[in-house]
Amino acid sequence: MAEQMLAASGFAPPLRSLIATRGEGNPFYIEELVRSLRETGAIRATTAGYELVGRVDEVAVPESVQDLIAARIDRLDDGPKELLQTASVIGREFSHRLLVELAHSEQAEAYLRDLEASQLIDTGSDPFERGLG
């Protein structure tokens, strides 16, 4: 699963061990762990696949899915973080237009694209957006 996420042909043994040990077979945790490792620069691509940048014991890995996601959110710049907080207040499903309107920011569209690219928001599930295409 992790190899598919990174389109990698393989992982160095220490990285494979870290993912297997910490992931404990939980696909959602593994997905968030790989995103976190990539976003923090803890892994790098090589000709053989991916490897850890440092030693396994130097990698700080949150214990739960919630902690992994919270750490990813904490790393966001203020603008995207505020937009994500606004979205969370609206609820699980919200109108793209409503979110941008509530944001009162000229950068809201760009922030929304960044949040979608980082897979913290899924704008494709906007029930109003699909009907207006």
C-alpha cells in the first residue's frame, strides 16, 4: 500500500520495518504515516525506491491516526490552516462556494487547492459542485 502511494518499487529495510511496525496493518494509519514522512522530509527517493533520511530511532512518529493528522495540520501555514478550521466548523460536507465566501480571503481558492493537494480536504465530494459543472 505504501509503495503504491509513492509509486515506488521498494523501500529500504529500515523504512519497511518502521511502516510495518508502526502501521500494525491499519491502512489508514499507514497512509497518514507515509504522507507525514514525505511532508517532513524523513524519507527520500533513491534509484531502488525510498529510504529513511536518518536513523529509525530519530524519526518522530505520532502514535495515532488523530495525532498524525494533527501534526500535518500543525505544519500548515496560517492561511490554509484557518480555511481548514472554517471547513471543520461547517461540517463533513460543505459547499465550496460557502467555504470561500466565509473565508473572506482573496487566497481562499489557492488555499483550498493546497488543502486538496495535501488530501486534507476533498473538494470532489462537494454535493453542490457536481451539479453545477
